[in-house]
Amino acid sequence: MRELEQIHCEREQILMDADSSLDHVFFPDSGVVSAVAVYADGSIIEMATIGREGCTAVQAVLGAESSSIRLLVQLPGGASKMSRAAFTQAMESMPSFRNLMFAYVQAFLEQVLVSVACNGAHSLKQRLARWLLTMRDRGDDDALQITQNLLAEMLGVHRPSVTNAARELERAGLIARGRQQVTILDRQGLVAESCECYQLVRTRTASHLPKTYP
């Protein structure tokens, strides 16, 4: 489409900040973007992740003119950028595109709801396993370019806590940690270590977007 601009997203790049004008929509082709809440003291916590299965258009679909969330790049990669005006025009003129966006909004909201429950119900180690698996599902490599600080922020915990949880997974032979990198060594073992929320989100997403997972 002529309205799409191909861009490259760098790790920890802010594509859109909270309380800013919602002028563009991003469709990740690779890499992963997080929708995060920003608090008065500057701290952040992740609410949902967006990969090649979706886009950052949920608020635009619902009619918002400004963003209430920060869009933070977790894994670097390419994306397609579209103006809000072009996106609205596509929604109005292309029923198949509009229906796809409505299906994605349902999948996105269910991801958020499951994440809220998960944060209160499951251990940090389970949540970390789930988060790593989610990143892997949306990428093409078992080596994830992420830092311990970023992991801690996304999971809403202090760095020593996430370091201890990652150490447990590493001792079990499920992951390997390096400088600004976590490599998944045993995906099935990590699935077993994760909570049921991982598979629940996959199942619900696939019900709305059947081509999401191979």
C-alpha cells in the first residue's frame, strides 16, 4: 500500500508516548512492541505485547485521538507505519480490513485481561517463562536481545528479583543468559515451567486470528 512507510525500530525506542497525539499506527513485521502504562514517578509496567500478528491501532479503532499508553520497542525489527488518516480511510473503505481490525481488538483485549489475572495469580518465575515464550513466538530467533533491567520493568519487579527467577530457569537448562541477551535452550521445558496463561492467550488469539501461529 502506498500509505505504508517501512521503518526500522531500535530496542527501547519509544514509538508513541502516553498523552501524545495518536497520529500514526504501526504494524510490526519483525521485532516486538510493548504497550506499557506510565506512572507519575516514571516507572512503567507492561500491559500487552504486539508482534507481527497485530498492530498498535487498538485505540484508533475505538475512536481515541490521543494515546493513553507508551509504545516501547522490546525487540528490534522492521515495521510498517501508517498515518491515522490513512488508517481511518482504510477502515471505512475496506470491510475485510475493518473486520480484521475488530478481530485483533478482541484478541488484544483478551491478552490484557489474562495478563492482569496472571500478574496476581502466578509466581515471578512462571510469568518470566511466559514472557520469554511470548517474545519467542513473535520473533525468529531463540536468542532474545533483552536486558535484565528491561525484564524487570516489564514484569513490574526489582531487578534482583527477576535475576533470581532467571537464574532458576538457567539452572534448569531452559535458558542461557548473556550480556543483554537471553537464549531459549529448551522451549518445551519453558512451556512446562510457565503458567497456563501462556497457552490460554495463544488459544484465544488463534480463535480470532487463525493465521497467527504456524
